[in-house]
Amino acid sequence: MEIIPYLLFLVGCVFIIKGGDFFVEAAIWIARVTGISEVLIGATVVSVGTTLPELTVSVISSYQGMASMAIGNAVGSTICNVGLVLAISCIIRPSRIQSRFFHLKGIILIVYTLLVWKFSVKGEWLSAKDGWLMLLLFLVYLTLDYIVVKHKASIKVPTLYKPGDSKEWRGHLFRFVVGLVLILIGAQLLIKYGIEIARFWGVPEGVIALTIISIGTSLPELVTTLTAAMKGHENLSVGNILGANIFNLTLVLGASALAGPLSVSRQSIVFDIPISLFLAITLVVPGIITKTISRLRAFILLAGYVTYLAALFFVYG
């Protein structure tokens, strides 16, 4: 196989990362200068922006009839976020949980994972009706998120931008559009060449989505989380990961189900979603009890993720 597909796949990852940066930065600026409250920006725009790569890849995959790619990317991202991204963050700097906000997000994540599992088991497919219900769950979470954040004022966002001249407006609007275009192009490259690489090596598309593509679309969370951890904001890292996983299970899967009916593979029902649930419980329940995420538990999460990858390629690859 030529090297071109691998290079274009990497280009897709780069486009998604840079596009996400441009999009979030511009969206925050536009939201602020138009008078939207900082609390609402933190609870919505920033969170949606970091999940935009997964959303774009899964919705496009679903629309093009590749259900295994759409589901694999969304579920795989929840596994990657906890078992790889958050685990590495807490190995670098163990997290001491100081806010009940962790309890709320953690419990919601476990409940929503169970609901997605139930939706999948009942008919082995996610219909448009299920998609609307997931989006409703997304709005419920977003409302609770906003209420708690507004009450506690626990999410901080950068210094307020002041409206500038027309040149500044054009610059941020340009970044907004370019960011969105880069994400769309990057998603197409990831899907097209991810499938091509998978077929060449004889690996199922769903496995590629659960591994390489989910890691690629989780790169923004990885960069954000590691940066926050190294700067001593480990609580922010944990909150961002929990929020991103809830977004993946509700917004990403819900929108994908509306783009096209998603047939859920037996592998997702008996293996992938249960692993996502196991990692969520391993993270949240001891965290609520001990109020810490120690290096030992982080190593356990990372070991669980590595074991999961090995099992994927051994059993399904």
C-alpha cells in the first residue's frame, strides 16, 4: 500500500485539531461581543467545540450509510477519553476532587451510558426516535450544567473580549468559517482513508473507528487535558472529559441517528458499550468515595484501555 493514504489520514487529524482551535476561539469571541453570558459560553460553546470533530465524523459516516463507523467513533471516543486521555493526565498529576460538580457529571455519564446500552439492546439499532430522545437528554444535561455552573461560578473563561473594528470582526468571522471548513475536510479525510487503510489490512471499519479514528477525533481533548494538568488545573481536566463523554453519547449519537438509522453491531452491544460503562464506573464511583483520582487508579484505567485495544485486534481484527 502506498504511503499517500496514511499521509492524508494524518492531514485529516491536523485539519480537525487546527479547525477546532479556530472554531472555538472565534465562536467564543463572537458569543461574547454579542452579549451572551460567560457562564453560558463555558457550558455550551466551548464544550460543543471540543466535541465537534466526533460530531462531524459520526454524522457524515451515518449519512453515508457507515453505521459501524459512526457508532464506533462516538463510543470509542468515550473509551479513549477515560482510558487514555484522563488516565495519562492523572498519571502526570493525580486529581483531588473538590467540587460536587464531579458527582453530578459522573452520575449522569453512568446513567446515560446505561440508557444508550438499553436503546441498543432492545432492537440492535438506533432509530430517529432514539436520536430525538438522546438530543433531549443532551438538553437536560446542558440545562443542569448551566444551572450548576451559574450557581457555583466554577467554570472560568478567558478575559472578556471587547468589540473591535470591522477588521477584527472580519478576522474572527474568517477563523470561524475556516475552522468549520477544516473540520469538515478533516472528517472526510479521516473517514475515506481510514476505511481504505482498514480494508487494505483486513481490519473491520468498526474496529478502525474504535481505535485510530476515535483517537484522532479525541486529540483536542488530549491536548486540552494535558495542558490543564501540567498547569495544575486537573479538576478542569476531569470535568472536561466527563462533559465530552456525555456529549458523545447524546449529541453525537443522537444527531447521527437522525442522519440515518444506526444498526448496532453485536460487538458494540456485548463488548464496546460495556467497556465504556466499566471505565466510567471505575472512574466515577471511587472518585466520589475517595474524592481523588490517584496514580494507581489512573494506571488501572490505562491498563484497561490497552487490554481493550489488544482484545479488539485479537478477537475482531
